[in-house]
Amino acid sequence: MADATDTLTLTVDGTEVTVPDDGASLLEVLRDRIGVHGPKDGCSPQGQCGCCTVLVDGAARVACVTPARRVAGRAVTTVDGLDPEVAGRWAGALCATGGSQCGFCTPGIITRLAALRAKTPDVSAHAPVHRALQAHLCRCTGWQTIVEAWDRYDDVTVDGALCGAEADRDVDTAARRPDAGAAADRDLDAAARRAAIEGRTPQRVGPDVALGRGGFAEDTAPDDALVAVPDGAGGWAVADTLVAARRLAGKVQGRRTTVAAEPPLALPPGEWAVTLRTSWVEPAYLEVDATWCAPGGDPASVLANGGAFGGKVASPLGEVARRLADEHGRPVRVLWSREDAVRHGPKRPPIAAGVRPDGTGVVRVVRTPGIAEVIAAAAPGLEVTEVDVAGPPTSAALRAAGWAEAAVLLAAARGAAGEVESPDGGRASAEVADGRIRVSVDAGRPLDEVVLRSYAIGAAHMAWGWVTSEGLAVDDEGEVRDLTVRSFGVPRAVDTPSIDVTIVASDRDPVNGSDAVFAAVAAAVWLDRGCPTDWPTGAR
């Protein structure tokens, strides 16, 4: 350990800074010591999600696994320090294609792609883009719209103007906001309304969101806030910095096992036309639960600019922040690590089901409040039995939980995907053909087709992964063993089929359409694979 008086100097976004040399990572220095919040912390210190990507002397590097002392004397460029025109074009292109939804992963993606484009002679080639994106994880978009933004980069214009409803927000003029030509003639308020319907939480849409300025709680905490992290014994370790809090807690980096994800429930006895067993599945939202609260105040929302597909609606961190702030008489940041989110965050309830050709059958499901009612409402012919199983927490609030499984089972029983209608009234159909996924969605008045298409592509990507690759290894005692972000099985850009989306013209009131797409694509993919009993089905 270096002496407490030791320091190191580096250049960040053109400014020389000196910080204590106390073993912190580059990401901890950027976010917690000098207040540079463009790089995000999605998995620190796993180095697997790419959200913290910066440039060190022009080369892309994930900051969370880079010791700060290793870059002493070197130049570090974050998304906030990119040339304003470069950053603006990327942000405008991502806004134009729907390549950014919550905006948590895109600052790192923009940083890496900006470096790639600067050295790529043939910008029409997608292979280098797919290779670059293998260093990143994105749960929202499904990758396709990000690759489309690469193609749109030269089509947008930048004049330093703000775009959308956040024009009055105080922003350093050195990080100018873009006004994309493709976005200029869009109603971004209507786009935000569509995003809120799809994400089920208030959300903004605009080029600045792609630059990571969506208002995440971790970015808005006061500089003097204490930091609290789980101490591993049911309490909280509180310190002046994240580094110190994690040391107090004795945080141990999570690992990935070599054990395959296995469905935890046995099939119900009977003669069935089709059977299905699903595994534990991690929602895999990139912004892990985080909040802060001042004494006597209200905690910052853990939902920020995205709803985490239902994964954070019951997060306990807000009340913890309120209690600790009152107890310490100071603002307190409370956050989970990636490992905490995997251990304690809700999972999709696994099922084991058998269904007859007439749509009747039995569904066994891990006991979860509200899940039996959701399944019964979607498929009255299915008898639902809840089963107590040792494992991580589950929730019926996750995307289409229960009714999507019912829709998939009924589609398989009749041998055709057909049209899926969600409890909201969204309608979708899907097919897998010629290596592509084709989707049709009726979500009422689109409000903004770019956003609706983006959410449909993201839902198709999530459904593809749910059926084919996503799952967690959970031992017999119910402990999750796969704690790294790469162990979730989320498909990479290179592994995801092309997705075609048709938006059905409609005068109905706007409703959520992406959940119906999620269920319809899951049914189509499973049917295309011949309806093997166990999910994930694996590659073929």
C-alpha cells in the first residue's frame, strides 16, 4: 500500500489532475475523486460490461480494472472529453436510430466507436464494429440500432444547440450538445412518452441521453456524501469513499462457474403435447441499484432514466439511504455492486409445464407473489401450482413474467406462433426465417416510430436470449454461483440475428407494444428450434 501522502498525476480530458495514490482504480478516480461521471460503473471491478470505457493515450480501455497508478503521466479521454463535434455526431446518430434507450451503456460505446472510426478506412464494414462491441453489454437496444448509428454518423449535423426538453439544463459548454438533423424534425416529447410507455417509468429521449446525461442517481449525489455498501452480514459498511467502504465490507469479486444453468423444477406428470422448463434468469440491467439521500429528504430514484424492465420496482436501497442519512446527519450514497444485484435482485420465476393440444395443462412455478394470477388470467386452461424452491428472489414485475410463458406454451401447443396480445392490449406477431427475426407490432398510435422500433428490437433480442442462452447457475442451497455480468448469457451483437420490425398503423390509444413483441418472438424462436423442453436451449 502506498503511503497516505503519495500522489499521482494524470491528464483527464485535457486537464492535469493530482489525486492520492491509494490503490484506487482509474474509474474510482474519475467518478469519485474528480467528479467525471461520463464513464459508468456497471460491473466494477469485473471489467466485463464496457460501460466505463475510456481512451488512454488514444487506446480504448475499461477503467474499472485499470489501476490509476498505471496511467500516471498519461492522457485519459472520457466521453466528456471527446471532440464536441465527434461526441455530438455520435449522440445524434444514436438518437436518430434509437440506439440509446436509458443511456447507461452508450457513453462507453461511443468512446470505443469514436476511436475505432478514427482508424477505420472502410466505415461501411460492420465486422470491426461487431468485434468492438464484444467488449460491451447492452440490455436495452439489441445492438442492431447501435450498428445502424455507426452508418448514420456522417448524416447528422452538430451546431452546439441543445435538443429536446432539457435545453434549459445547466451543462458545461465544453461538452456541447448535438442537434441531429434526423432528430430536429421529431417531437422528442412524444418520443419520451412512447419510451415511458415501453419502459413503464418516466424517461427522456434526446441526444444528450446517449452521452450518459440521463440523470442517474450515482451521477447526482453530493460530493460530500458518505458511501454505503452491503457488509456481507446483513448490514452496511459506511465510509467517505467507495474504495474505503468496499474495503470495510471486505468485498470479494464474483466469479463465473463452469456449471451449466439448470431448470430447478420437475415437469408435472401427465401426457403432454409440449413441455417446458425454464431456468433462473437475471434481468441484467446495466445500471445497478444506486441512490442517495440527504438527512430528512427523499431518496433519489433508483429508476433514473430507465425502468430496468421491472427489476428495480421493489429495490430496498431508497429506504436504506433515508435511514442512514438521518443516522449520520449527512447525505449518504447507497449502492449495490454487480455481485450484490445478482444475489439480491429479483429473477424471472422458473416454470415447469405440460400442455395438451387444446391449451389445457399444468404449470408449476417458483412461488412468487402474484405470478399464479397472471398466468391464470392469460391462459385459463392452465392449472397453476406454486412450488417452494431454494434460490434467489423472484418477481412478477419483470418483463411479461408469467403471461409470456403462458403465451409461449399455448403457441407451441397449437403449433403456430400466431398473434400475441398482452394484458395492456399490445399486439405482436413474429417469425424466424432465413436467419432473421421478423416482427409486426401494433401498440396503438406510435407517437414516435424510432423509439417504438428500438424497443421492439430490444425486446426481440431479450426474447432470443431468454430462449437460447440466458440462465444462472444456482446451487442446491439456492446460492447464485454465476456472479459476473458475462455469465448471464446475454447475446452479443455478433450472435444476434437481424431483426425486421413492421409497425402497424393504428388509431388506438398508445399502449406498451414491446412486451407483446418479447412474448411473440420467444414463441417463434422456440417453435423454430423444435420446442426442446429445457431453456436455455443452447446454440445450434
